[in-house]
Amino acid sequence: MDETRTQPKGSNNQEEKASLLARLKSPSVLAMLMFLGAVLGCLIMGSAVEEGAVVLGIAWGNGFDMEFPINWSRPVGSDINEAVRWTTREGEWLFDNMAYSIIMLIVYIKKGLTWVPWPAAILGISLLSYRMLGYKFGIFTLISLLLLAAFGMWEKAMETLAMIGTSVIISVAIALPIGIMAARNNLLDKILQPILDMMQTMPSFVYLVPAIMFFSLGNVPAVIATVVYAVPPAIRLTNLGIRQVDPEVVEAARSFGATNFQVLMKVQIPMAIPTIMAGINQTIMMALAMVVIAALVGAGGVGEVVWRGLGRQRPGDALIGGVGIVIMAVLIDRLTQALAKSRQEALKGSGL
Amino acid sequence: MVATMKKSWMVLFLLALTAAMTGIMACSSEPETVEVIKEVEVEKIVEVEVEKEVVKETIVFSDLNWSSALLQNRIAGYITEHGYGYPVDFLTGDTVSLFPALVAGDSHVTMEIWLPNQQDVWDEAMVEGTVVSVGSSLDDNWQSMFVIPRYTQEANPGLVSYTDIEAHKDLFVRPDSDGKAALINCIAGWKCEQINTAKHELYEMGDYVKLVSPGSAAGLFADLEGAYEKGDDWLGYIWGPTKTAAMLDLVVLEEADCPPGCNPAEGYAYPSADVLIAIATGLEARAGDVVQMLRNYDFIAADQVAAEGWMADNEATETEAAINWLASSTSWHAWVTDEAQAAVEAAIAADEGLSNAD
């Protein structure tokens, strides 16, 4: 006999009804219903909005029109203006040196990148992505890089890559030590949180205009803006990665007589590498997001293609530039992730 | 089990309620603007027509993000609001976003369309008939790609015309300009960029001048102001009337004068640009008096420079500068009707500001 049937025949309808109801209550069905309801609601609202707005207006009236008694924006604003001018004058020695080193770094990277002729570079990168990610992605890489070059953006892509590369090097150099220190020191962690939040949300142009006054137009303010925007994820993820290392492993290492430094270098950092690499990957992505803003301060590159297209009211040109940035982002993202995974596997293989 | 059942029914009920509420709002009667036209036909001969009571709808000005446009917007806006009684609002943006807004009718007046910078989009809009030009302003404007600070010229008396740049190129070299003089170009997307690049080739300056693209007007002015503060030498494209040109002491290197109808790209200095006032096509029909004022409008660049100076000295906003100009100058009396003039003067005397601008 059929031993799977545990209930008598008569209760089948109940079971079927219950399962239908269960399917109706499933999250995906409910989500779909809510989405359709929202779309329908928007359509109705769209046709009703004028009347609706008038109804709402009459119902609520004009509200309370109370002006706040104090307005400090002007005196404080002009004080800050004066402070920026003062810093421009007095800080010249510092800013010129910083600018010089950043410019030299970018110039060397760019020279290196453009020294390689484009066929060799495209083939090389495609082969690399084939080795690490399989033949499908290798073909995708080849096609998309050829497209990039076909739209006349190769040289510009190299410029952008040089600027991004410099920003990422500087960001990682700043973020890793700070992240490690924050992982070990709770006070530093608490102080850092609001600072990192500010770095990520402050509109770039606010600190870009003073940066242009200090460092003059070009790659330097762009690198500074990119570093400010891209450093927080690296710091946060380094901090997180090290804090999340299993405390039992750390205890085991200590019980073997490891000093604090040895625990950090040989246990915590190696085990936090996946998270740290995720942080670096995010840094690179955020840096690519700043490419158009970099063009606004004269850094050139693919962002300039976008900006020029917008300025001439030709969104098609701007879209081409945008696709170029997307191609670069996808390639760098996948390749660095694959690189991180292969390192992880190598580490696992070493018997940790 | 029962709790989850109630939750999903609750969700469905809320959805139905939302749909019902929107439906009710859609179908509710709408109070519209009421036109009262009474034509009383009596057996007698006289027909009496009562005047239409038309609600004056808001006029939106394109608040372009540079100081002369902001000031002109507020001058014209104050006259429109207090002289002619239309509510006035300002739409913030820049050339890229505000020209399509004008074409679409989201904004109604743009006080500064600089030709030839926006020539291409302007010609297109003219062909399609989507915007109307009603006059010009800032007739005595200027622009040049060979602008240097006065202290640079004083320190190097031989630097008088653009041909002297080659001898003095070391003054303008930057670390990233490959040993050539850095000339900060016009903003990408403006026509002046193409004209400057054409002149760069024509004058064969490729060996000793590198064109640097500033990306944005803010970047261009910030670069000049930074260099000026530090006392560095600077060479590049500047136009006036702008706040920076008014505040800093700048000198234009000499170039061949542009005879009327010439093309500066063929080796001449820039002539004065046409700065047009453009309106959206629907505006004349509903606000003919304001459009007539705009046709008579004629704000000169010298007044703009004076206003910039006043704003800097008094740490004032553009609205205050606009009211100050209206109070102290009489040239606007010619643009407006007598009632409008009286109304504006009364508003100034009553210390009234603009309702939608600070």
C-alpha cells in the first residue's frame, strides 16, 4: 500500500486549499502584488495628480510660514572663504610638493601604460582574463576592449587608468594601516566612524574647489577627490576583516608564544585577506565612480568624453563614454576578484 | 499560522485601500481657476462685457550658475513680481540642464544665452521654433584666450601680445604640461573651446603651448584665483563680466581686431558675444507685458561689474544687489510701463524682497 499517504482521502481538498493559500501568501507573490498595486496606483495618481494636489492643498492650507530668527550662513561662509584664501597663500610650499609627487606618479604610470602598444595590451588582458575566468569571459574582454579602442577611447582609458591606479595605490597605502589600527583600538574606531561617513557623503565639489586653488587644475585635485571618496570602504572592510578573525585562532597562536606583532602579521592579516580584498575591490569601484567628477576638474580621460558630450547637448556621445567606464569597471572588478580568489585558494592550499 | 494569515490579508486590504483612496481623489471635483465672463445681452443696444479675471501664473527663470545670470534673473524677477504682479520662481541648474528645460517649458525665461557658445543647440531650437529670442543684454561683454594677471605683465614688460608668449613660455610651465606653457582652455562643450583649439593650430603654438581643459567654469575660476593668491603666473581663457574678472586685475594680450562679421577662429580676437534673452514659446500669450519689458531690457556689462564690486564690499547676495541696483539706477525706467515703475519703487521703499529667492 502507499505508505506516503498519511491522511484519509476526504481531507485532500483541505490540503489543496491550504497549499494554494500558502502559495498566495509566499513572499514572492505578495511582492509581485504590491509591485502591481504600486504601478496601478502611480498610473491612477498620475492622471489625478493635479486635482489631488489641489485637494491636498486645500485640506492642508499653506502651512506655517515661520522664519528661523538667526541666519549665520553669510558670516560663517565668508570666514571660511577667507580661511581658504589664507591657506592657499601660506600652504604653497606643502601643496606644491604634494602636487609634484602625485603628478610624477601619474605621469610614470601613464607612460608605462601607453608605452605598451594597444594590440599587445588588448591581447594580454584578454589572455589574462581567459586564464582566470574562462573562455567566455576572455572573449567578452577581447570584444569589449576592441570596442573601447574602436570608439577612439584607448588613450583616454589609459589616462583614466593611470589616475585611478594612482588613487587606489594612495588609498590602500592610507587605508590598510589605519584599518589595522582601528581594528585593535576601539577608541580610534569610534572616532573614525563619523569621519568616514563624512568622507563618503560630503559632495565632492565642496572640497574640490579649494583643492583646485591649492593644487591647480588637473590630475591632482581629481586624485585627492577620488582618494577621499574611495578610502572609507577599504578602512571599514580592513577593520571588519581583522575583527572578524576567529578569536580562538588568535588564542591558539598566542598560546604558541606569538608576540602581538606576529599574531597580526601571521594570523590576523592572512585570515582577513578575503575581506580586505573585498575592501580594495570596493575602493576601485568607488574610484571609477569618480571618473566624471575628475573630468570636471581637468583630469581628462574617459570622464571628459562624457562631460564633453553633455556640454554639447549630445547625450549619445556621453553614453559612449559612460559605456567605456562601465567596461573598465566590469573588467577591473572581475579580474581583481578572481585575483583575490586565487590568492585565497593558494592560502588554503598552504594548510592554514 | 493564524498570525501569518492575518498579515497577508492585511497587506491585501491595505493595497485595496490605497487603490480606493487614489480612485476617490481622482474622481473628486476639482476647483479650477474660474473665468468669469459675463456677457449680458439686453434688449437695449449696449453689450456689457465684464473683464476676465485671469490668474497670473508663475513665471520661472532659469537660474544659471554664474553671477551675472543670477543678478539679471533677480533684477528681471523683481520687476516681474512687484511691477507686473506675476509670482516668480527660479529653477537652479547650468547651461546643460536649463536649455532643455526652457525648450520643454519647465522654465520660461533664460536671461543669458551666450552665442556662439551655445550656437548649435540654439540653431536647432530656432529651426524647431521651440524658443523665442526677445532681446539681448550685457552688450559690452568680452572674452579672450590670452588673459594674464597684471602682475605678470608688470614683471615681464615684453609680454604684450600673444606672439610674445613663446619668449616667456617658462613663466607658465606646470609639472604636467610637458615643458610647455599651460594655457587653460575654455570649458569643454562650449564653442569657444573649438575656436581656441583652431587658433592654437593656426598660430602654430603646438610646440610651446599646451591647452589644458578645465572641465568646468568653477574649476577654471578656482585655478585662476588660486594662482592669483599665490602670485603665480597664469595664462588662459577668461570672459567678462564675471565675478572673477571684476575682482582680479587681469590683462588681455593683444590680438588682431575682429572686423564686423569675422570669424575669430581665423586669427582674430573675439568680438563681443551675443548674449540673448530667450523665452519659452507659451510666455508671450499669457504674459505679454512682461515679454515687452524683456524686449526693452538692456542691462550693460559695466553695471554688472559695478554690482559685483558692491556685492563683494557688502558681502551681499545677488537679490540684495539687484534691489540696490534698482534703487540707485534709472536706466530700467525705460524698460517698464509707468505703473510698473511706480509699483517697483513702492516695493523697494517698503523693503520688499523676492518671495522665492534669498
